[in-house]
Amino acid sequence: MKPFTFIFLISLISLAFSCSTDDDEDVIVLTKDGSFPISELAGTWEATKAQFSLNNVSIDVIEDGGTASMSVQSDGRFTLTLNPVDRNAYTVSGEMFWEPFQQTFYFAIVWDYASDDWDTYGHTYNGTTLSLNGGADTAEYDFGNDGDMESCSVHLIFERS
């Protein structure tokens, strides 16, 4: 009986140590409450700027005569419709979050087309105007109007409708 008890205790201790983890500190938790609650963005937004840039090429859908609008639900889910003047309108969607980082928050979007990852954006928000500014690879745009979406940076400015 003593060998069984000894083997049982060793197994139990091994199991306890193998189930514990120090990786909890590396887990990034996205939240809806950051610099302001994401729910404050609920509603319809019209873009005054929808600029996509790649290397030395920059296209502003609004400046070129197109439109862009965004509908946001209180849970942060959104649909963004881009209607460039030279092609058919298209829609992208995702979910907005805050990524906590060193006692501050980054505005983050999980795009539906890449749901296993998110991008962070510089932002300003005053209740009626929302500005999002993403670095390299935070958006996609078909610069050549050939059906090939290219990874790029984006600058969006929206006014609440």
C-alpha cells in the first residue's frame, strides 16, 4: 500500500505543477471600457476622410468624391461601407475593443476577415467626431481596382450622423 500512496502523491504533485502557469501575465485581455466606453460609439457615422496609403500612393475615398459610413452597435460590433467613385461599394466589419497597455489603453479592432488577430489605432474622440489612424498593415484597399486587396495604412475621420 505504501508504494501506491507514494506513487499517487508524486503523480498528484506533478499534475499540480504541470497545470500551473506563469504565462497568465502574457495573456492580453481586450476590454470594452478604456479611455471611454466603446458603447458610446453606438450609432451611425459618416466619414469626412477615408484615406488609404501604401508607400508613395495615397487615396482618399471622400476627397475623390466617394462616401464611407459606419454603423456601430453598443457591443462594439460595426459595419463599414466604402463607396469609392470608381468602383462598386463594399462592406467590411469587425469589433472594437480597448487593449490595456502599461496603465493606458490602445483602441483596437478585430476585423472579421482576420478574427484571430487585432490591430491597434491612434484615436481621438470628442462625442461627435471619431478619428482613427492606423499604421502599416492596419487596413486593406484595392489600389489598382483589379480585385487585389493590398495591406496598407488608414486614416479615418467620422462625424456622428
